[in-house]
Amino acid sequence: MRLTGWTPLLEPPPMGGVKFVTAAAPHTSNLDFWPGLFWKWATRIPLHWVGKRELFNFPMGIFMRGVGGIALDRRRAGGNFVDAVVSVIEREEEIVLLVAPEGSRNRAEYWKTGFYYMAQRAGVPIAVTALDWQHKRIGIIGYVQPTGNIKADFAEIAALLKDVRGRIPANETPIIPRPDDAEQPAPA
């Protein structure tokens, strides 16, 4: 990785466990795939991502699984994607599940919140992962344990990513939760 000018980052996981959801941002270009793949190889972390079952048909399925893809049949989980992913997290002894919370490589108004609820329901931390093209560094820069206070937890994530720039800065999405989710009261 260093031969390409990139620096791999890997903040040690809390309590030594290797089981968490990673929110990788900012995801502004298809080219984010390559430093991400090199980071996975350099750190040997058990990084996986979830995709719809149809992406894993032969012959592309061989490649998809080889780079950490896990096929998910949403119908078997009653159509609830978050619950289906939580069941994947719960059945694995070690898993780092990669999610791009912006939901697109183009600018959006807010982050999608599925990654947050996946981590919260599975009882695992969120690994905040920087895709920093400005400083050519990639990897885990900190952890946030979901408390149920989504606004406060997102503010903590935003603080960790404040100096991180994507390949196309104009495509970066503000680190705020979907408005419907942000209005939910925090648990007492």
C-alpha cells in the first residue's frame, strides 16, 4: 500500500474484539474500491460487505465472494435488510462489516441510518473508517458505540471525520442522520 503513497490506518478495536460495523466515508467515487481492497489485504482484517443475492450469480459471484462479499436474500429475512444483516453479524465469531452510509457516490442530504441500527441491534461498535484522498490515508480512525441518541452519536462520528476529504469533495454528504430518525427520542 505504501508503494502507492497510501497510509493504512487501524485503530485497535475496543475490548480487543473483532466484531463491528464499519462506516466508511466519504464514499465519493468508484475508485474508492481500490484503496479499500488494498487496505483489507494490508491489514488482514476480516472485512466483508453485504450485497443482494443477484450480485453473486456465476461468474461474478466468484469475484464478489473473493473480495469479501456476502450474499443476502432479503426475502428470507422478511424483507427487512437491517434485521437480515444483524443475523449475519450475530452468527459470525469475527466480522468487520463494511457499509457506505452515504448510500451513493453522489452528494445526498443526509446519511442513511441502517448501519447505525445494525450495530445497535447487534450490540457492536461502529468503526469509523476514513477514505481520505487528500492525505492518502485509509482505515479505522475511531469507534462509536451506538447509545440510541442518534444525533449525539452522529456528532461523534462527524468529529472523527472532520478533516477527511473524499476523492470528489463536492460529492461528500453531510454527516447527519435521516431527519425521520433524528427526531426519534433517545432512550431514557
